[in-house]
Amino acid sequence: MSARALLSAPCAPSCRPDSGANVIAAHPGLSTPPRSSRHCRGPLRAQGGRVQGEAQRPVTRLCAAQAEAKAASGQVKEEYIEVVLNKPLGLRFTRGADGGVYVTVSDPKLGETDERIEVGDKVMQVSASFGDDVWDAKNFGQVMFAIRTRNGGVFIKVKRMFGDVSQIENIPADNGWKRERNAGNVGSAVREQQRKNYAAKQELGQERLALFNTALGKFGKNDMEGALIDFENVVAMEPRKYIGDNFARYTDIYPVAQYNVACCYSALNQMEAGLEALESALSSGFDDFDKVRSDSNLAALRKDEGFTLLVNKYDEPIINENAVRVLKNLFSFGGAKDED
């Protein structure tokens, strides 16, 4: 019996980045955090690991080269692994250079996984949010949405890549420019690669901004699932090992997109996923705590007992609630003392 057959039936975001004239007009009630805020200077974090984070175990360019050589010679046949895993998963994923979804971590210490799944393997299918349907893995956002909103076992079908990590390591097809650079020369190959890198970075940035604006539009139309998938993709497009001009470790758009992901999950009553996204926003530097505590888009999330603990972890309130309770008991403010 295949793993798929084992599946059983399951028992306007508030912010936008400061991106200049290229950003569409904000939906009524949405705010724009100023670029001068410290929201991009938060510490490095792990989103249960970072969902689109670095691979846990070392991967080398040699593995990729060997896998490519085997594929070219016809030695590697396409192989797939189908599993049903219970949450929390011991797998972490990232968006590959081709837009696909790839495994970056497979660690039983984090949750349930399968020893056959390796870093670099590509996700081909995933179980739908509910029921026995299985979705083709079209993009990172869709896969994350399916996994996080799923109740019960999660079906995942991956294509084995046999150590080829070129899609998640962005390994250029031609490494001649690197040999030239390492030799101390800045010749035509190096300059051409620099030009390509810059052009690709600019193109990806524009694509990312357009996707962010599309997500805002969907949120404004109350298409929460569509908005959520797009915002998750915006998050996944964060440049790896990013360092800004002000030494920021995250782009301006990243913490805002994470915050909007939290708003979407709150609207969908997905508390665990919402708190996870909110912590990702706060840990990456989102610091509009007045908004976090009052935003109507987070109303459902604020009812969860973990909300106050999470927010206070990053922004201790001016008034200590425990101290207020002690004073009330001592001086009988607001009513009689508690009986023994």
C-alpha cells in the first residue's frame, strides 16, 4: 500500500514595506513602517529552524558536480519517496532557484522524518489542507500553507536528487569566473558574472515586490488563502546570507511579509502557524508593538494564551502585570483580598 493510501480525513494585512514609488496604494487601514525603524536589525533566528534556512548538514559543490555527471551519463534513474509524517515535521524547506521546493534539513530531533530523505531532494506532491486530496507542489507558499494547516498525517512525495544541491546553493553552471577571481585576476569572466548577479538580483527584487502587492490585493478582497500563499512565497524569496548597507541581516520586506503571514493565519484561525509567523516577524526586527497589540487582523491570535508571552518576550510592557496584581492584593485595590 502506498503512503498516499494511508492518509485519513482530518479529525488587508496590516503592513507593507517602505519600497518607494513602486508600491501600489495601501489598502485603507494598512500602515507603512518607516525605513528608519530598526525592524531589519533583529538577531538571526530559526523558524523551527528557518523554513527557508540553511541546510543542517554540510553540502558540497563536489556532490552537485558528481550528481550532475551521473545524470549526464544516464547512471541516475529518477527515484521518488512517498511518506506520511506526523507533525511536527523534522523537515525544513526552501525555495529553489527554479521556484521549486527543496529539503534543506532532515533531522529527527526536530520532528518526524524519514531517513531516506536527504538535503537537496525536491518536493513533488503534498497532502491538501484537509481530506485525502494530494496537491502537486507548485511553489513554496502553497506547500507551506498545506503543511501548516493540515490536521493529521502529512503526505509528502519527494524526488531524490542524490546530493545535487545546485538549486538551493545557486551554483553557477560555469565556474571559470571563480577560478579567475581566486587567482587574483579581475578579468572579463569575473565582470560578466558580477553583471549577471546584479541583473538577477534586481529582477528578483522587482518580482518579489510585485508578488507582495498582489498578496495585498488578495487580502483586501478577503482571499486569505491566496494572500497567504503569496506572502509565504515572498518570505521564501529572501536572499540567503543577506547583509544590507546598514549591516541589516534581513531585507525591509522580510519582517513585514512575515507579519502579514501571521495576519492571514489569524484570519484562518490557525493559531500555531500564526504564532510561529509572528515570532519570525518579531525576531527579524518588526518592532511596531502598538500595532501588534491592537491590529484587528490579529484579533483571533490575541485570544491565544501564547500571544502575550510571545510579544512580551520581545517588548516588555511598561506596566508589569504581575506587580499590579501584587499591589492590588496588598492594598485591596479593585476589590477584596483573595481569601486563603
